[in-house]
Amino acid sequence: MEKKSWISKSEYELTRDNLELLFNNLIPAIRVKKFANLKECNSFINAIRWAEENDIMKYYSVKPKVGYIGTAQVEFRWGHKKSNYFEAVKQAWLDWERVVNKSWNPLDKFIRLLSNITGHDARIAQETEYGNLFAGIIRKASNGIGRHVDFAPMNSPDYDISQINSQLGWNLFVDAPSQGGITTIYNRPWNVNVIKGQEPPMSYGLSDDHILGAEKFSYKSNSGDIVIFNSRNPHEVSSGNPDDSDRLQIGSFIGRLPNNNMVLWS
């Protein structure tokens, strides 16, 4: 991806044209305000707390500590067979459905919104001979998230999702701290050499060298809002106040295929 300056350092509303601008990395972010109302947010918060109390929530092998319900494909990008990932997918969907069945389904609602806004097909990503990937990961990221990038052609070159030409990340925030929990995005699209069949390059814990001199944009997580950004850009999340509300979210990636249809996975 050629490095281009953003049109402006502002949030945009969700329209077909603005989504195209975001896929092309010409704007920093899109916000869908009040995607979920207060009752829906509280319902999902209670479902996440129930999952945490019942040991359904797991934790990534990264620091700061980030809890999650579901599974992340990038956790299986090296040292695992595809079959290992898809075994985890089965359990991830079961855990996810237990949470959603106690609340409501933001993923289905968001997929319908994407299709309606763009006029293109949006669906869960699939892998030849294996079936659906997992999408809609639920996270507790109150301690922040380290600087990293997400771009399937470089993260996961041996998967069908590597056929996309642009990748976004979206998150619905059902709870958010009043201070901290700020996401910062750096306009410096990740570009590394990837050789199929070899271990993909490390994309987490990126040093300052990756963002030197880059434009940057920060956004606050507000309960009920969805924020979408281009995940090929380095991004990080600051920690919240430990005495404040948790940063609870559900989201996935959106990959744009060459025919402009979209696939979602986490």
C-alpha cells in the first residue's frame, strides 16, 4: 500500500463512500454513534461478567493482559496446523453463543449494516476445506493493548483471507473508562516481505522505528459506539484508570476482496 496523507484527521460517519476512503487509507476512522443503546450495552456487560465468572474468558499471550472470549486467528499463524485453529474455532463459537444467548447479537446486526450501506456482500470469512473462521471476538482490554498491526496477507499468507486487498478493524464498545483507553493509529501502513510457507513476521510490540514521523490520530471509546479504522496501520491502546469502568468490546476484521465483497473474521 502506497503511503498517502489522510484527507483530514477527523472521524467520519458510515457511508459507502467513506468506507471506501477508509479501505484506501485516506481517512483515519469512522464512528457509528449509538449503534447499541444503554439497555443493549448493559445486557452485554452482564453477559461478559457472567462469562468471566464461569471461566469462559481466556487471556492472550501478550502484555498488557488482555482477556477475550472466542479465538484469534493470528494466535495460530505459526507453530500450528490449520486443523488446530479450526478445532479452536468450534469451541470459540460455542463460548461466543453462550454469551450472545444471554444478551443479543451485535455481529449479525453489523454485518447487515455493512451490506445495506455498501450494496456488497458481507459474510463470515471461510477457508477452503475447513469452513467458517471465527468472528466477533469479545475483549476486556482495560490495561491497554501494545502497538501492533493486522493485515492478513502478511499475518496469515497461507489462509484464504490473504486474498484481501485491504483490512479494517471494528469494535463496538459496551463499556469504556472515562479516562484512558485511548486508541492511537499511525498512518504508516505495514509493508514487509512475506514468503508463503515460512513463518510470518512479528507484528506485535512494534518499536518506535515503525511510526517515526507518521501522522497519528487518537479516538476515545464511548459506550454504544462502533469505531472502524484501517488495521494495516500500527495502532495501540492506552490503559484505563483501574478504579474506572472496564474497556469491554466486541469486534472483528473486515477484509475487502478484489470484487469489493467483504469477509469478516477475528
